[in-house]
Amino acid sequence: MSEKRYLGRSVETSIKSELKRVLGEDREALMFAEKVLEEYVHGGSRAVKRFLERLLEGEEGVGSSTEKG
Amino acid sequence: MKKELAVLLRRVEVEGFRCFRDKRVFDFKDGLNIIVGPVGSGKSSLFEAIEYGFFGTTFGLRRRVYRREDLVNVESSGLRVLVEFEVEDEGVYSVERIFTLDGGEKVHVRTPFGETFSKKSIVDEMLRELLGLDVFEYERSVSINHVFLFLLTYGSPSTRSRVIDSLLGIDAVYKIMRSLNVAEIRRRIKDIEGEAAYLRDRLRVLEERREGIERQIEEKLKEIDVKKRLLSEVKKDLEDVDRRLSEFKGLDEEYHKVRVLYEILSREVAGREINVEEIVLELERIRVRLGRILNALLLADEAERLEPVVIREDTIRDVVKLYREILGAAWNTYEEFSSNIKYLKGELEKKQFLLQELEKRIIELEPDVEEYRRAEAELERFYKKYGDESTLRNEVERLGFELKRLEAKNALMICVSRIRRFLAKEVVKKKEVECPVCGNKVSADFEKKFREDRKKESIENVEREIEDMKERLEELKRVLKEIEELKVLMIEKEDKLDIYDELSKRREELLSEIQRLRSEINESEAKIREIGVELSRVEGGMKLVTENIRRLERIGEFENIKKKYSELSRKWAEYKQLMENKARLEDTLRKIETEIKLLEKELAGLSSRDVLAEYSEVSQRLNEVEDELNRLKTLESLVLKARNAYREVQTRLRMEKVNEISSFMRKVLAELYPYSDIEDVRLSVFERFDERKGRQSMYLIEAKIGGEWSVFSSKLSDGQKSFIMMALFLGFFKNIKHNAGFILLDEPLPNIDVVFKERVFSRIKDILGVRQVLLTTQSEDIASRLGDVNIIFLKRLE
């Protein structure tokens, strides 16, 4: 069964590309922004909010996206 | 000229889908395909069926305008959509989707190579690859919904911007930005900063307390050090004293022994001077007294022993010894005398006891004796008054006889009196009557005589005499009876009277004996008392003599002890001084040791305070809070960076897309717009700064009219707006790279005349560079004006 998406692949690619251009120097911020994008792609705005809540509560490390990256 | 795209629609079959209850088959050719039909005939539903066939969803489903079940015709139990499409150089594929209200959805793809796939994920991925589009991109390029057209034409600038973003697929950037809200993070940071500030304050307070305690510890340690040095010096002094005290070993005991002896002897030799003459004189006085005592005690033998005694200084002790012996004998005899007196007293007590018992008995008998004597006196009184018993009995007998006689006389007198009363009455009536007793005649004189006799002989007098005699007789009888009773009583009490008399006699004798014993005891006691006084005086003299003799002996002994005591006292004073020094030093030692213990205890208390523990705890908590604060600030920083980055990305993507779309819009205007009033058209992005939201960018659609650029909505007609929006749509189609060789336009040019539409429709395929265009219209006559066109007519289902 295909995964539900909240964003088209080409736009996702474009956003990623632009994020790299904007945050190219700040690797940590870039990874974070990409993680946010990933959350949105698979769960929409609510997933992003939940992701932020998890970060806020410390259930997920701030640097986890960096580490994963 | 761009190469035409590869995927083309060939056939669509629908059944039970939206308004298509029955099966309908639509075939599509290359070039222009126009679907003509009135409102509600299924034009838009056909485009929805194509999207559903490719992606299993629709614009309305994705936005939850309706449910999947709503796709099914109201009279059907399920739907079926089949889309056949040709992929260049490969052949015709078909995708079939069947959805039943009770069985869910099934999908099949058949490839030109005879393969069939029915797994949804594989099918979706295959179709996405073949089209080069996902559903989002499809809806933003191949099949733009007319809702967007309306919003773009008539919406506000911000709505228009969001719609354009949505069509460009970059509305997600805006949504992500909005999701990256730091308000909660900042609120949490503020809370934690508050806690951190409190913890820092608490830490500072604890630090101050800790420093205070450390200062106290340092002071206590110094104080302990000083005390320990002092303690060492005192111990040293104490050792010196102990060493010196060892020289006086045994002194204390010896000193106290001598001192006691000295004090005893002092007391013994204290007082006036003692000489031998006084002792001799006292012994002479004792001899005289002893002589008197011995005579009184009738101890002639002992008295003879006193006769030859010579009292001199050299015989004093022998005389004292002899006196003691004689005095002992005198005391013994004195004791015997005393014992005899005690015996006599015992006898006296016995007799007194007997007397008491006798008197008790006599008192008990006294009522009987009293009674006897009272009876005796009463009897005597009766004899005197009535005579003896014999006289009394004779008188009683006589009175009895006389009484009987009088009673008979009285009875006769009564009878005669009654007869005479009868005769008197009868005589009064008859003048003469016969006596019923004697038969004699009684005349009227009888009545007169009767009255006179009545006066002479009174029956009442006889009866009074009888009564007096009766009383006398009763009295005498009672006296006789009482005499008998008194005699009986006297006989009964006679024995007790005898005992009483005997006891009374014995009491008199005892009283006499007691009197004699008392006299004897009094005399003996007087004598023994006198002897006792003399003996006590002799004893006192003997004691004095003995003490004086002992004192004479002790005086010599005392002089020696006095000398020794003086010497020991000197040493003892020195010893005592040393002992006092020792006690003082030991006291100081204990005091210092106590002070040291107290200080050490205070020190332990200071070091064990909870301050350090709390300091550590608060410090640890502060570290945790600061770590959390850093983490949140890092998070805030990252979120802000990300949000700013997304805002930047939004602007960049907008600008990047805008240039391409704007260029294509200008091309569409130049080639398809038949008039000259709109000189140019452009889509641009402008940025503005909002104090609350920061830097923002917005789209601006402008048209150049009369040499001046103005916002397209301000000066253009609805038809002109529709055309520009269609140009914009086409720009979106061109903006996305994909494999779709077709475009679907749902009523693209409302409010536009037929000529204008013909111009647009006939050239749109070439402008876009696609091989197939599917568009819907309500205008049937447009079809007849176009040449090689596949026209599909739809009728409204009634």
C-alpha cells in the first residue's frame, strides 16, 4: 500500500534544493528544516506540530535530525 | 518547438460513477477533444473519472468535499472506471478501478506487454512513473479545477497569492512556516528562565550560608587548637604536681590518724589541773558513803572489808579496785531488795484484782438482795396492819358467812316488799283483800302501815352494807395472796442473800490485806530509794576518780602525740597545698576537655549541615534547568532559522516560478488574444514588511493597458480576466515537467465570445506543445466552427 503524502515529489525536491541554498552554511539548521519537511510530507501540518511538541518535551533530541543526517 | 509528451488518453469507460449510472464509453483522439453538454450533463464528472482512474482519488475527495461513497451513482451499488492510455513507443495501458459500497476498491493495470498488476502500491507507483506526475502535480497542471479559476479571478490579493502557491505546489511552504510556531517554546523558556533565576538566587543564598559555615568551621578549628595547646600545658603541670605528691605517700593516712589521736587526747587532758590529793579525798568520801550503804543493806561482811583500807598515792588503784568489788556486792543486794518490792507489788495487784472481781459479783447480787429486803419490809407492814396470817384467814371466813346471811335477808326483804306493794294497791282498789301467801285479810290500814314500814326498813341500807362487806372481804383476800407471794419471793432470794453476805465479808478482809501490803511497799521503797541515791553518788565519785586517774595517765601520752602532730601538720599543709593545686589543675583540665568536646561537637554539626547537600541538589537542578534552557533556546533558534529559511524558500520559489510563468503568459497573450487593448501581462512577486509577521512576499498580476501597468483586477473585464487566468493556468501546465501529452480544461473561457473561443481552442494545442487537449463547454456551436475536432456530446440525465 502506497504511503499517504501531503506534498508532491517535485515540490519536495525544489524545497529541499532551496533549503540547501538558504541554509547551506548552517548544517544543523538545514538538517532540522529538512526533518520538518519530511514530517510535513508524510503527516502535513499536524505532523510538524507534533514533531515540535516532541522536541519541546524532550522526547526527541534537538540534534536528532542532525545525527540522522 | 518542444517535443510532444508521451502519454495520451485513448478511452474512458465509466459506470455507476457520479451522474453516469449506466456504462458510458468515451474515445479520445489526438488533437482537440471537446466535451459539449449542458450543466449537470457530466462534463466535470468525466474529468474526475479520469483523475480517479489514474490516482484513485479526486480533487474533492482529497479536500474532503465529499466521501468516496459519494462518487458512486445514487442508483448504483458500485462504480467502475477504466482509463486506456497510450504510452509512446510502448503501447496502450489500461487501468481499471472498481469500488463497491460493500466491498472496497480494487485496481488492475494491464500493460501492452500482457502483464497485469493489481497491488495498489505497485499500480500507483507505475502510473506515477508513466505520467511523471503525482496527484498534486496532476491537479496543478494537467487538470486545474475551476474552483481555482474563480478564486484567482475574484479573490483578494492574499487569497490569490495562496491559490497561486497552491497551484505551484509551494503552499506547503507557507503551511510549514505557520506550523513552526515558537510561542510555546518561548513560553516554556520563560517559565524555565523563571525557575533558573529562582535557583540562582537560592544557590547564591546557599553559597553565602556555606561560606558562613566554613568561616565558623575555621574559627572553631583555631579555637580547638588553642584549647589543645592549653590542655597540653595543664597536663604537664599536673604531672609535676603528681611527681611531688608521690613524696608524700602515706602522709595523709598517718596525719589523720595522729590528728584523731591528738584530738582525743586533747579532749581528755582538757580542763582544770588534776592532783593526787583530790583523788585521795574523794576516795575517803566514798568510803564513808559505802559504809552507810552497807549498814542499810545489812552487809556486815562487806563493811568489815572496808575497815583496814589505807588510802595513799601508791594504793589508789588497789583501793579503787576494792571499792568496785564492794560496790558490786552492794548493787546486788540492792537489786534483791528491789526484787522483793516488785514481788510485793505483784501480790498487791493480785489482791486488788480479786477485790475488783468481788465487787463486781456483789454489785450483780445487789438487786436480788434489795428485792428480798423490800419483800421482808412489806411483809412486816402487812403483819402490823392486818395481823398474822391466821388472824387474816379467820376474818375472811367470818366475813364470808356474814355476807351470805345479809344477802338472804335482802332477798326476803325484796319479796315481802313486793307482796305488800301488791296488797297496798289492791286495798286501795278493794278496801280489803286476801293475802295470796298467808290467806289473811288485809284492810285499808294495811296501806297506811305499809307506807310507814317502808320508811323504817330500807332495802337500800342492806344492800350498801353488803357492798361494804364485799369490799372488805376482797381486800383481805388480796393481802393474803400478796403475803403468800412475798413469802415465795423471799424463799427464792434467800440463797443469793447468803452469798451476798459471804462476799461482803470477804471484801472486808481483802481491803484489810491490801492496806497492809501498801504500807509495807511504801516503807521498802523509801528505804531502797535512799540507798539508790547513795549508790549513785558513790558511782559518780568512782567515775570521777577513775577519770582523774586516766587523765593523769593520758597527759604524758598527749605530750608525745602533740609533738608528732605538729611535725605532721607542717608536712600536711604542704601536701594539702599540692592537692589543691592538683584539684585546680584537674578542674581546669576537665573544663578544657569539655570545651574541646563542645567545640568538636559544634564543628561536627557545622560540617553535617544540610546546606552542602541542598547546594549540591540545587546546583544539579540548576544545571538540568540550564541544560533544558539551552536545549530550548537551541530549539527556538533552529525553529526560527527554519522558519526564516522557509520564508526565504517561499520567496525564492515564488520568484523562480513566476519568471517562467510570466514569460509563458506573455506568449499566450501575444498569440491568442485577438485585441490590442491589453499590451502586456506579467506575474511578479513583491515583498513587503509587516511588523508582526516580518518580511512577506505576495504575487502581483498586472496588465499593461495604454502603456501603464495596473493590477489586473482593477481595469479588466470579466472576459479579459478569464483569458488572463487561462493563460496563467497554461503557464502552470508548462511549469511542471511531466510525461502527460494531454491537458484537461474544464470550461476554460466563460464570459468569452465564440470567435475568441474559436481562436483560443484552435491554437491552444500548439501553444502548449501537447498532442491532445480535452476541454468542456456548454456552447454547442463552437464545435461546428472548428475543423478537425473530436466532439463528444453529453446529455443531461433526467
